[in-house]
Amino acid sequence: MTDATLVLNAGSSSLKFAMFERRHGLPLLVKGSISSLHDKPRLKVSTAHDEPRTEMTLGKGSIDSQATLEFILRDIGERGLPQKITNVGHRIVHGGSRFTAPAILDRSTLKALDQLVPLAPIHQSRNLEIVELVAGVLPEAVQVGCFDTAFHADRPHVAMLYGLPRALTESGVISFGFHGISYGYVASKLKARYGSNAGGRATVAHLGSGASLCAMREGKSLATTMGFSPLDGLVMSTRCGSLDPGVVIHLLRDRKMSVEGLSKLLYDQSGLLGVSGISGDMRTLLETDDPAATEAIDLFVYRAGREIGSLAAAAGGLDTLVFTAGIGENSPFIREKICQAAGWLGVQVDPERNRRSEACISVSGSAVDVLVIPTDEERAVAEQMLSIIPIADNHSG
Ligand code: AMP
């Protein structure tokens, strides 16, 4: 039996996974997801050759992390693959100031990561719960964490500061930034396309259920829209994005909201869902002509357009604009609207290229290259893991 790496990517409402053979190039063996964990969960699995493909609904209610993991491991087991899972990589949302590179998830690391749960309550606790469950079912596998915050750790210091008293900054109240595994993957694709310049002053729009933008120069993070927590920045599926802190004070003091209630409001009941009152799913909103859905979409586009301007200011211009993640990769309509809002920066989209979601969707000779780059966080995690668990020489062929 040869070795394999299993990557688990736990989001707030889905668990994506992929299994790679541990040899040069990390060939994909199987990948899939369990989505809609809280309501009629769905398992989707495909292999590198797309055969056999599994797609099924896993009951009517919700599904917990243990059952989710069991379904995934059972599906993988039933495929009779000749590879054995010897290590498991996790996308961990928060590494704080300390974890800026992949780390083996031993007891002391897990304890340190547990202390970051209040900074990303939904994601971090689920990430750590899944690490514990894996330790129970695959006790011999080495587990490695790769951190969404790490890509942003080298930003200019000023980009991490809030206008708060120094003591708070020094005790860790700073902007961390997120979606860094996706941004790192996109940066590697930009380097493959442009060489070390990586598209120069590039803004990457990671537009999925969680959404953020990152301004890069030569593939390194300069500024990003998420900050201390994954609540900041763009309007998201159910998260509010940037909010005047005065609103928070008002809700706590005058509307007597509890801290728990406020957290639920801002993480789970706001964003596209809150504004539309219909759904946090962009595809669903695009399919209805309810004015509240239209308003939610308009706000999503408006905020993305404004922030692209802000990030271009931080980078001193814009050479390349990249769309990625569920909405960025799949919605020509949203891409077109956002590009219109960024037209003043020289962004010009070719409607046909955009409709076909080509790799480059800008008009020929455009001042700004506009690209669609599908992200692959699972592969990015597997690649990052090689820095601490390299492939043995006899497996490199
Ligand atoms: P992600 O979190 O990257 O899986 O992205 C999920 C988001 O992508 C959801 O809001 C989906 O509705 C959205 N999405 C996926 N496909 C499409 C599509 N064809 N058009 C618009 N939005 C889409």
C-alpha cells in the first residue's frame, strides 16, 4: 500500500475533502463535499477520472461532524483504493499571530488554537472538533494544520493596525485577514502565468459564502478586507461585513441584545440572507425577481466595487483583477456588475469571454487583466503540508 494525504476543509455549512497520493505532483485520488450540513445534507464525491461518482442526500435534518466524517471515510473505504491515509491536513481558519506556517497538530498546538475560538467562533471550533474526531478514527495518521491567516502575516505593519489604544494592539487586537489558503493558491497560479511579478498589483476577489478581497504585489498580501475576524469587509452569505462599531454599541446598550444574540445576528442572520429575507445563497437570489433579493445583490456588488477601489489605493493601482470561489467562478452576471463598478480603474470585460468564464475575461489590450481562476484550497493544503512532511525519495516517481 502506498501513502495518501486526506485534506479536510470545514466551512460553516459544508465539509469539503480531497485525497491525494503522496508522490510527486500529488495526484488526486478522490474529492468531494458534504454541503448543507444544517438542512438536507448532500454528499458529492468524484474521482480523478470522474468514475464512479456519488451524489446523494443524507437525510432530511442536520448532520453533526462525527456523522459527516463517517460518511466521508466510509465512501473512501468502499472505493477499495490501494493507498492508506498516513496524514491528514486541515484548513484551520485562525492561526493568530503565532501560527504563520503549517504546524503538526499535537496537544500543545491544539491547546493554543483552542484559545483562538472566540476570534472565529463558528469556524475554529468546528475545525478543532474535526481534528479530535480524526484522531479517534485514524489514530496513526499525522495531522497538520494550515492556516487561513498565515498568507497575510507579512503585510505591512500599518495594514494590520486598528486605531485603538496601543495596549489593545499589543495584546492581539489586530487585523489578521482570512481566506489565505485560497489566496496563496491563486498567487501560485499568477506566478505560473506571469512569472515572479505575479500580475503586479493584483486584487483577488474570493467570492463564496464567505467573501473577501486581497490586494497583492508580486504575489504577497498587502491589504485585505477581512480583519480581526471573518466578519469584516464584504457583505457575505449570512455575515454582515463592515459595520459601524456604533451599531454594535447601540444593539447591546439600547436594544438590550445579548452578546450571544449579537454574535448570531452578525454571523448567521445578516448579509445576503438578512437583507433579502429570502436566502444567503447567491444563486437562489439571482433566480428570483423579488425586489429585496435585487437589493441584497446590489449591496453585495456595491460593497465589492467600493473595496476594490480601496485596495487599489493601498496597492497604488491595479494591474490584474481575479475572480475566484463559488460566485466569482460561476456568475458572469456578478463579475460583470463588479467590473462595471471598477471601470474607472481601467477594468473592461469582454461580454462573450465573461459569459464563457474563460481564464481571461478582459477585452484585448485592456489596461487591467481580468482573470477567472478556480481556487483549490484542498490541493493548496496538501502542497503546504509538504514543507513539514516531505515526500520520501522512493515515492517521488
Ligand atoms: P463557495 O462558498 O465558494 O462554495 O460558494 C458558494 C456561493 O457560490 C453560494 O452563494 C452559491 O449560490 C454561489 N454560486 C455557486 N454557483 C453559482 C452560480 N452559477 N451563479 C451564482 N452563484 C453561484
